[in-house]
Amino acid sequence: MPQMDGFEVCRRLRQWSQIPIIMLSARGDEKDKVKCLDLGADDYIVKPFGTSELIARISAVLRRTKTADVSPAVSVITSGDLVINFAKRQVTRAGLEMKLTPTEYALLQELALNSGKVLTHTHLLYRIWGPEYREEREYLHVFVRRLRSKLEPDPKNPRYIITVSSVGYQFTDSG
């Protein structure tokens, strides 16, 4: 792109919009994927790719966005100063609203609605990204890190989203 690169476009879009973003790039290096996901992209596809793969990934992102719009039976979860209001699709910490992407919200919702349970990497990848993402653990790690940076008082010592080494993650409401 002549004026700015895709990283900058993604960063600027995330400043004002939560629209799903799928990055298409010739850059297949893991650090580029992680950087893009850290900037707010919901998925990253390396060229060349097949039409079927692109359609499947678009469907997965749309499925996550649609799923995030469905209110669960529990309407509010409160843990310390963190409040997740599913009816309003709103997350606040210490009274301040946290802006989450559709994928971040879907991941937090899955974790919070299963509070106290250890959810495996495979389970979370399947539920949030779909069956074609079972081996994409870096996606999960990036999105957990993004959630922690937004929700945790001290992201390096998380209270809400706990890592269960070599297994997965657990949401704890004892914050």
C-alpha cells in the first residue's frame, strides 16, 4: 500500500471501530502475524491462499461476531472491579468501559461463562475460531495477552484470566 502499511491501517481502524479485521499478507513470519493480531486484527492469512480457505476464515470471523451478539442466560458477572454485562455486551473495570474486539469479547465470554473451569487450548480455539484453527495457539496467546492488558490491574500477575501451564486458561471470579 503506498501511503501506509497494513499494520498502520489496522492500528488506526482499532482506534475508532470494533469491526472484524482479516489481514491478507505476503508476510508469513510469525512475528508479523503476532504484531498484526496484537494491533487488533481478528485473523491473518498468508498469500497465496485458496478461495475455500478465505471463505472459511471469513465465515469463522462472522460466526464469532454473530455469537458475541447472543446474550447468555447469565446477564452479569462481577469479579472485584470487573463487570461483564452480557445483556449490554459491555465490560467495565473500575467503572471504565473496556473496548473489546468481537474476538476478544467472544473469548472473554467463553472463559467467564465457564468460570472456575480449566478450558483447554483446543477447546478455546475450536469455540472461538472454529475447527480449522485447532493448532493456532499463537492466536490464543495473543488474544489472552490483549484481554489481560485491557482487564487486569496487573497483566503480568493476572487475577481473572489464569494460565494453566500446558493445558489452557481459567477465568476466576475471585478477583
